[in-house]
Amino acid sequence: MATIRFKAIEEVLNRQPIDVVLPSTKTSKYFGENVFDKLEMQEYLSREAYQNVIDSINQGTRIDRKIANQVAIGMKAWAVERGATHYTHWFHPLTGSTAEKHDAFFEPAEGGGVIESFQGEMLVQQEPDASSFPHGGIRNTFEARGYTAWDPSSPAFVYGNTLCIPTIFVAYTGEALDYKTPLIKALNFIDKAAGDVCQYFDKDVEKVNVTLGWEQEYFLIDNALYNARPDLHLTGRTLIGHASAKDQQLSDHYFGSISDRVKNYMVDFEVEAYKLGIPVKTRHNEVAPNQFECAPIFEEANLAVDHNQILMTLMDKVARRHNFRVLFHEKPFKGINGSGKHNNWSMLTNTGKNLLSPGKTPRSNMRFLTFLINTIKAVHDHADILRASVAVAGNEHRLGAHEAPPAIMSVFIGSQLTNMLDQLEKRVTNKKMTPDEKTELKLDIGKIPEILLDNTDRNRTSPFAFTGNRFEFRAVGSSANVASPMITLNTVVANQLIQFKKEVDAIIEKDVKKDEAIFQVLKKYIIASKKIRFEGNGYGEEWIAEAAKRGLSNIADVPEALKAFISKETKDVFEKSQIFTERELEARYDIRLEIFTKRLQIEARVLGDLIRNHIIPTLIKYQNTLIENVKGLKELFPKDQYEKMSKHELDTIVEISERTAIVKQAVDEMIEARKQANRIDNIRKKSEVYSTKVVPYFEKIRYHVDKLELIVDDEIWPLPKYREMLFTR
């Protein structure tokens, strides 16, 4: 195995950057060239068909089947001109990745031969085999039927030689088997709820779009080293491996100069992204060695989710061209920073107003405070389901590891806004305000644009931080389909806005002025949600104690966190909102538990294989070498000299023997615990057993193996080490 390791290192050292052939024109000239966007639709569709699609996007109206035929013909003509020979309904099943089944653009023709064909029914709906996708009991095992249906709000695109049509994916019963269906429902729901509240401030508001800007963190590792690490190859993370003497201590990688090989990779996938209309704006080195980040300009949330899923696939494919593997696991390397995917979330009206951005007048700032405070209240009331929306096995290693937000949900808004809310809490009363009180209040509110100029220092330890004109949900993991936290966040905020409007309207009916009614309700919300606000260091032990005093949840265990999906509060909110039925929530709970459990099952199997077939044979081999050396010393030297000279070898032999025995016993016990867990049919019980009975062995085994890595001859250690994986470009 050492031969494989050193061959991999030699291969890496001989790598040369792969040149990227850039388009011979400005980015603006080819941006979106492979997207069937509004401009392309105007060219390839009739005016009637184009308007029908636009109405569907803006107002959610149905597209007539006859119109669908026109759209399909135009879309096919556009795609074929770009080299497409096949089409697929592209969707987001509950695996967390994407799925596609390709069909050719042809049908048998009368008299023989074939003709290119793509009809409206092929565009609007298809029936892929749904038998092997996660369903959580929504359908029986023998029922394979599932339906994909076109999502006109996300434009079709050509990738390679395939026309990709974004779609939802539902069961025969109409229940959602994907992320896109509930996401679209949640976006429509908050559009209506936020729009109704906006009427207090601006009668011209007809639509509210949620905007999302994600920041994708990732690691790169050379393909040869990746293939020489079975744990990375099969689980996405290193299950063993001692820390490198140098890693991120000097902070010299963060925002450092990007190597030519990595930069060429970045440029390559950015060009591909631009052709697909993905507005990637930022690239830089992240904190950990070989860790990087890319981020786009914010977009409408449904499109942003699709673009993130497309880009993750694209990054993986392009990485292979450059002899890299891209790692999206939240914690691929122990002891250095893991990877997240910060979700920058806001709301934008059709009049161009960001509802989380203060304005220049007291009225616009009152609108800002209304949406700010309601969002904080929503996070306060539904912290557990927000935590559950980002709970996956990989993120469990990252959250609270002094590099990412803790598992405790809290909101950071900055000292200036904190002072403002504290003043509002003290000043606003439940009685009619005097003219002087109204004037003083409006003067204070009018100062918001000024005070926010100093509110630019983001609290990187907060899971949900206000950053000037948006909230940044920082607890999302790098591997996540961001639809999951977006479904949850939009739903709970929409419910909160509906409740807010009910309470305000009820006060107005008592002959109280609108502004006074709004302030009365906002004061109540400021008080009710105050404990979720935290401005300090989320990494500190003091915060854990303080959060417990405040009664905030600190759920680090994934199975425990996921129980929020089936709590009464969650069911009430999502059923009332018609985002999920109770059965759909139960299904998603079970699916997430099943995925979590299977990931741990795979990790346990891989770890057992690594130890039994790679590490222990290496330890025995090195131990035998030392034993032979000790025997030779005994034969050659007098007893007193022999005892002095052999002390180190003898101590090492003993240490190897003791640690090997501990590791072997722990592996045997882990395997037995895994077998017992596998006999449990109930996925809820099985996940808890894996989490509490199997996982604890991982760290025990790793601790001793990592110690052994330091004393075994480097020449025979079978796996690439951290210093080789993290610092070899």
C-alpha cells in the first residue's frame, strides 16, 4: 500500500496546470447563452405563447396544453441549434442531489426512419420510475409511479448535448417527493403574506420575491491522493489521519494568492457557469489549506437553489478535468475548518424595495423594522425546526466546532439595532401616544440609515446574523440542497407576518391609528423574542451556559434535532400553510433519519475495513521490523550496551502492541454494535442506536490510530497523510 501512496504523491508532484481556453469575447456576450431565458423565448415563441409563460411565472397561472405544444416546439428548435440531441426532466429528489433521465429527440416515422419530435406533453409532464427514490412511506415499494411537472419559473438550459427542463417531482397521490415542490409553495406563501403587510406602507406593492445569495465553500484534493484514501472516496471525509504540523495556524491561506492550477480550475467552471446563466461573482482562498469559496450575485430564491445544484454538479465534473476532486463534505479533515454554505436571505418588492433595508424616511424605516422584528420573532418561535432543516451527518461535525455557529439558534443584529429595539421596547406603550411621543419616535426611526453605517462587522459565530440589508443563515452545511432551509425559513416568516397582520388589524378595529397599532404589536414581539438575540461570541462556553439560562435549545445530535419535523408546533405551522401535510412531514423525518443512518453505516464499514486490512497489517509489519532489530542488537552487543541501545525500540514495540490491541478491540466492538443496530427495523430507533452506540467508537479508534501514525515508519504508512493532501497542489 505504501507503494500506492508514494506513487500518488509522485503523480501529484508532476502535475502541471491544465490550460483553459477562454471564450474570445466579453463575459457579457456569452453569459446565459445556454439558457432558454425571456430573450430567447421572445425569439422562438409566438407572442401568445410567450405571454402565457410569463403570466405563469409572475402570477402562477396554468399553461394551456395547446400553448405548451408551441413552447415545446420553440424550445426544441432552440436546443437543437445548440447541439442538443436529448432532453430530460431535471429535478431534486430527497436524496439531496439532482436526478435526470435522458430521452432522445426522435420518434419513429411512417414509412420507416425517425423524425425529431418534442411535444407539449413531453415538456409539461413525464412519469419517471420513482421506485428507488426516498419516499418515507408515501408510496408502497411495489408502486414505481411518480410524476415530474415543468416549473416555468426556472428556465430550461442546455448542458452538454441535453436540454434540461427544471421540474417538480410528486407521487401518484400528488404528495411531494422532492425539494422544489414545497419550496415553490413556500415562496408563494410568503409572497402573499409579505405583500399583505406591505400594504400598510406602500399600496403599489403587488408582489414580493424572496432573494437568496449562497456562498459555497469547498475543498480540493488531487485525484491521485483521493483515490488512495478509501475513506475519502466512499464517505467524503477522512476517518483517520493525524493533523499536519502546519495547517491553518498562520492564517496564510485565507484570501491568499490562488495557485495557477486551482485558478485555472476556478476559471474553467466559472466559464461553464456563465454560459448557464449562473452569476458567479466571487472566488477566494478560505481559511483551511486547500479550502476555497465561490459566491454569486443574489437571485430569486427558486432560481438560486437551482443554480447552486447545477453548479455543484458542474464543479465536480470540471474538477475531474483538472485532476482534482471537489469535496463538499462539511468536515472532510479533522482539526481544521469545515465548509458551510451561508444563505443570504431577503425580500424584494416589485417596486424595487428591499424589505430588510432601511430607507430615508420614518415610514420606510417603520416598514424595515416591521420585517426585521417579525423575522426575529419567527426564528425565536421556530428555532428547532430551523435547526432541523440543516441537520445532516456532516454538519454535526461542523456546528459548534469553534469554526462555525453553534447548534444553538440565535440572532445577531448588531449593537446599534439592539439599542434601537431596546429603545422601542421602553418607549412604545399600549395607550394612545401623545404628539410629542410620536414625533420623538419618528425622529429616532429616521436615524436608522445613519446608525447602520457602523453595523458592518458581522458576527461570524452567529447562526442567523443581520448583515445590513439581509439575514445570513450561517448554519447551512456545504453539501446541503439549500431548498431545505429556504422552505423552512420562508414558511415560518410568512406565518409570523400573517399573525402580525391579524393582531395589527384587530387593534386598528378598536379605533387606534395604524402606526400606533403597528408599534404596539412590534413592542410585544421585541419583548417576546428578546432571548433569541445574542451579540457575543457564539464559540464560547459562556454562551452555552447563558443559552441554557434563557431556555434556548442546544441540540447537537442529528436524530434528536430531526424530531422537530414531527413536533406539534411544526405540524401546525406547515399544515396550516399547506406547505406539507402531516404525512409529508413524517416522511421527510424518516427519510432524513434513513440517510443519516446509512451514512454512519457506510462510515463504520469503511473504518472497519481500513483498520483490519490496511492499518493493523502495517503495524504488525513495522513491529516485526523493530523486533528483528532488537534481536540483532542483543546478538551483537553486551547486555549493558544492548539494554541502553534497545530501550527506544522496546518502548515503541510495547506502545504499538498496546494501542493495536485497543484499536482491534474497539473495531470488533464497533462492528458488533453496528450489527445489532442493523437488526432494528424501526428507522427512528435504529438512528438513535447508531448515534449513541456506534459513533462513539469512531473517535476512540481514530485517537489511537492517529497516535500510531506518528511512530510508524513513514515509508510504510499506507494512506496519504494530511500534510500531503492539504499542501500538495
